[in-house]
Amino acid sequence: MNVANLYQQTAVTTQNRGRLIVLLYDGAIKFLRQAVVNLQANDFQAKGRNIRKAQDIILELNTVLDMENGGEIASNLRSLYNFMNRHLTQATIKNDPDLIQDVIRILETLNQSWKSITA
């Protein structure tokens, strides 16, 4: 096994939950920024692939929400995640970079909040 891959796998599996959430947000933001670049280059296939990757991350974040113990915060996050997925679906259909940017802004705000909690 590649040492770098082993290190990365170990780093991810040993991170605390908050840090993992930050990493997921970072990944989704990265994929969406790339989707905007793809859209500007008229590479619609790559745009769709990167939006799907971001949606997969958002779906995972939504799936692991603890709705029983998370109260209003979990409920609000679920609403935001659902909104972002609908927004990204519309961005895919309409090829609208502004819709992608809207989701990036929401993710960046959430990410900054998690970073301040885990710092």
C-alpha cells in the first residue's frame, strides 16, 4: 500500500467528528468551485460530475444528522442541506453559476462555524 494513502486514511479515521465535518465541507466547496470553472469552460460533463460529488457529500451530511438529539439545529441543517441539493439540481439543469455560488456561500458559512468550534 502507498504510504501517502495509508497516512491519509489514518488521518481521516482518527479525526474527531467536528474536524471530519470541516473536511466534508471543504470537499464540497472544492468540487463546486471546480464546477463553476467547468461551466465557464463549457465543460458540462465535468460540471455535472463535480456537482454530483458535492451533492453526495451534502447527502452524507444530511444522512448522519442526529434528528432525535440534535433538536432545532439538526432540523435547520436538514432544511439547509435539502435546499442546497435542490439548488444544485437547478444549477445543473440551468447551467447557472450563480446558483452554485449561492450554495458555496452557505457551505462556507457553515464551514467557518465548524472551524471555530473545532479550533
